[in-house]
Amino acid sequence: MSTPARTDAALAVRGLRVDFDGPAGPVPAVRGVDLTLRRGEVLGLVGESGSGKSTVALAAMGLLPRTARVRGSVLAGGTEMLGAGEKALSRLRGRRVAMVFQDPLSALTPVHRVGDQIAEAVRAHQDVSRDHARRRAVELLDLVGIPDPGRRARAYPHEFSGGMRQRAVIAMAVANDPDVILADEPTTALDVTVQAQILDVLRTAQRETGAALLLVSHDLGVIAGMADRVAVMYAGRVVESAPAHELFAAPRMPYTIGLLGAVPRPDTDGRPLTPVPGSPPDLRLLTGGCPFAPRCPLADEACAADEPALAGPGEHVTACVKTPGPDPYPVPEPVPPARTGVPREDLPSVLRVQGLAKTFPVFKGAAFRRRVGSVYAVDGVDLDIRRGETLGLVGESGSGKSTALMEILRLARPEAGEIELLGRPVGGLTQREAHTLRGSVQIVFQDPMASLDPRMPAGEIIAEPLRAQGRGRAAVAGRVPELLELVGLEAGHADRFPHEFSGGQRQRIGIARALAVEPELLVLDEPVSALDVSVQAGVLNLLQRLKHELGLAYLFVSHDLAVVRHIADRVSVMYLGRTVESGPVGEVFARPRHPYTQALLSAVPVPDPSRERARERILLAGDPPSPVVRDEGCRFRGRCAVYAALGEADGSRCEGVRPAAREFGEGHVAACHFAEA
């Protein structure tokens, strides 16, 4: 592998090995990693969970726990960091090498003001007064796009939104113009619009400081838009490294090809994804040979002999002895359309929601509590799902998606509006009628481990809803093996407990439990957001197959618009409790009418460097307004570029008149006074 001299690099990692102490001996996490970051360069580090990405970043900063055994070399501008004492590391951290952590709330001290924490980082490395450091903190907050930075510097971390906290952490990282910034999953758990803002801030910070950036991420779209070079990790090693354009256009390692094939894209239709089979290996049990061989479609006896080293011409190197074609993985059979030649209006209605509203009281006082207002969590939601159809429900955090779900699943008269399930209004149902109807709608939760009882084996978990419906013992015993096989598991897995399954397998158990009572509607609440991309692909393919085979309808809630584009037939966009646009997914993604939908879609990263870097971004200013205030006008206008360009007469219409849904053909509607026709 061709790399510059170590003294020319902003950061040079050589032979890095990390083992953690375990009850049965050392547990390897990183097994000989070499990385070089040149000044001003962005290196993307990708791979599945457990591949060692974050461990590399934390080892470079000297932040691993005492149970870690670290060997090798980490040079920051020619200064060795491994083995350095705490005083030496304190001088290097922040000055030479700075870090942006995954969780900004845990990176900030909750009892100190944000500006004081940034000022402290300045004074730790610069001989300046407190007043100068505070002024510098305000300048840095302004640099990263915090509105009203002087006032915000006096706020505490809990008074910031998630995106603003991450901006403050970036401001702290660049406070002393470091040579290297290590960003460990800096956009994980953020909305796509906030993610776009944070990535823009990182670009600005890097440009202002000239620092090298090591960007650790599982999102290949983010890497495609940011990285100059990409290193792919598997089983604690780098298995492929290349310039970004070259790696995305012509990957050579079967593992990299599998990762890219498993990624749903917002610019394509619902083609079957090609998941990487199996799971990553237990690094304690490696016996030689290629660790990817058990999952590789090209593996043979040669692959089991010795573990291949990184090799190749120029800067594109791989740890593989094979020369794979463009698609070595078997492509799953495409799922036929849910309906053929049947007009949508002729299909039976599964769920209809009209004008749904839900408020929560706001109280004040301790001894004498009194209601002082309301939180308008849902304030005008319309949904329509027909048999065999998938409706994607999208919007930023706080838009009211989860509240709307809970109102639907409650099967009780809503506070306002109408809910019809299978053609029956849910208001006024008796307890028996509600119990019978409840079997027709089931939910699959976001976190499969948290939704499964750890004390019950998989078979009992799946049997539980059957018993709740009064099924006999023989019927339950015969149904459980059928359900396990239906979701791609083995009947013999019924006796295993949840901790004995992988994340993807646990989610399949959750799906099997939901299918046990033969529902007509599945509510899927972020069902793949906690899964690696290769596991996610397998679950999405499963959901597509089940919908075709069983005639199911899905209400699919997700913040990942690429996943929604892949799986949904129709999409509904929510903003601050209201439906602002809905229609066929292909039509909405190709021709979004509402400015909010346009901003959402422009922020979705595409795993193609050429296309990703040529796209125009619409960065939303600020955060959504408070849901405590019920604005009769357009709630989006404070962040809307269209409103900002209007004259006084047109602008007053947005301020005082709530936009009604306008029809744009084929069931495509948008609630905007000035939506483009």
C-alpha cells in the first residue's frame, strides 16, 4: 500500500492492535490496522457493527478503558500518542487531535453553560484571559451556525436540541485549530435534515482549520458525499481501501460489494436488495484464513489457508485473493406488484384516518398544579391505506408520528377526527369488539431486543398472542413452527432465548409474533433503524415477500427516506403534527410539491460520490417551532425559503390561513398555498 512518509501525515496509524480483557482471556477488537490521513483530507471508515471502527478512533485519542491492551503506533504530526502519559495526552488532545463523539449530550457537562465549556477548551491550550475565551466561544458557535450565539453561549446543554448540541461539540473540537478531527458516527440518530446541517458544519469546520478528518460512519451515503478516500473494515482489519470515487464505482472486495448492494437508494425503485449472508465472526475463534470466507459467495479452499494481506496496484488495495465480478451475490427474485390492473379506489380500505388530533396538557406549579396550556402533538393527520399496500409515514423527530400511531392502536374514540379500521369506526366500540378488532392490527417495534421478553424462549414469545386470542394448545403448537419458517428461521430455534439470536433474527421473531394472529395491517415503527445495512436488507426483503404472500398492508414509520422509497407504495409526510404532503412514493420523490418535502428529499444521501456531490441541498434554518403554540397559519413558514421570498400580501396568507390540501393528480396532495403545479 502506497502511503506518504509518516512525518508528512497529519495522522499515521501503524500496526494498531487492541485487545480487551475478558473472563476467558483477551478478546481481540482491532487486529493490525494501518491508516494515513493527509492534511486537509477526509478518510471515511466504514463497516458493520463490531468491525472495530470506533475502537480505532478511540485508541488514536487514548480514550479506551483500562481493560484495553493497545499495541502499535499512532503518530500525530510526528508525535507518538500511544503510550504517552496523561499530561502529554492532555497537551495533544484538542490541540493536535480533536474528537466529535456520537452522543453529544454525554460529551457535554450538563451543569455548565455551553459557552463556558467551549471557553475552557480554548484556555486549556491557549494563554488567554477568560473574557477572550468567552468571546472566542461565541465566535465558534457562530461559525457552526448556532443562531443568536451570544445568548446561546449562556444556555445549558439540555436547552439545546440534538442538532445544536452536536454543533456545539464540533465548535469545541475546532476551538484550537487541530491538525486532525476524529468524528465517530457524528450524525447517528439525527433526522435527515439535521444530518445535512451537521455535515455542512463539519465541512465548514474542516475548511476553516485545514484539518484532516477521519469520519467513522455506517451510512455509505454520508461517506460518498464527504470522503476523499474510504477504508472498509471487517473483523478488526481494513479489507479494502481506495479513493472514494473508485471504491464506489468498482469495489473489489466481496464484502464491500455486498455492503453496497444491501443499501436502499432514494433514486431507485424497490429492486430486491442483496444482503450479505450470515453474521460477522467471533474474533476469539478465528483460526486462520480469510475471516469473511464463511459469508463469501466466492470462497474456496485457498481462502481457508491464510488470511490475505492488503495488496493491489496504486491506492486501491484489497485483502482478497479473488477477482469478483460486478455482482457475485445471488439476487433475490423480485416480488410481483401487490395489485395488477385493479384501480386503487376499488381495493378494500384497511385504515382511514381523517383530521386526527391529540393534545397533551401543560401544567405549572408544585403544590397547586394548574393547566396553563396544551401541547398540540397531532393537529390534522390524514392517512389512507388499502389492502396489500404500504404507506410510509415520514417526518422529523417531534413531528407527531409516534403519537399518531398510539392514537390509532388505542382503538378508542379520538380526541378529534375519525379513525376507521377495516371499514369500522373505532369510536364507540365495545370492549369485546375492540378485542376482536385488535387482532387485525399488530405492531413491530424499533428495538427487537427491548420488545422481546428475555426470560421467554422464542416459541413462547410467538405463542403469547395466540393464547391471548384463546387458541387451543394443539393449534398453538402447530402454528409456532410455521411462523418461524415463514420468517426465515428454523423450527428448532423455538427453544432459544432472545440473547442467543442476532439483531436481524430477533427482529424476525418480532415479525413472527405480529403475524401469529393473522392481522391485515402491520404497523412497523422504525423496524430496521437499529440494524446493520446487510441485516436491514434481509429484513426488508422479508417484509416485501410477506406482503405479497399474505396480502398484508403496512404502515411503515421511518426517518430513513431511502428505506421508505424502497418499500413503500405511498408516502405521507408530517410536519409538526400535520400532514403536509402525500401520494404515490415514486411521484412524491420525483416531484415533491411542498417545500418541506423538497428539503427532506434533498438531504437524503445517495451512495454515489458523483451524484451526491452534484446535488443541490436545501438546508433548513433552525428547529421546528414549539408545539405548545397553535398557529393558524402555515407552521413551516419560519423555515421556508418560499415564504421568505414572498411579498407582504402573499406572506400574510401564509401567516393567517392554514393551507388546505391541494390535488396534483393521481392521489398526490400537498398542503401549501404556493406549491408548484
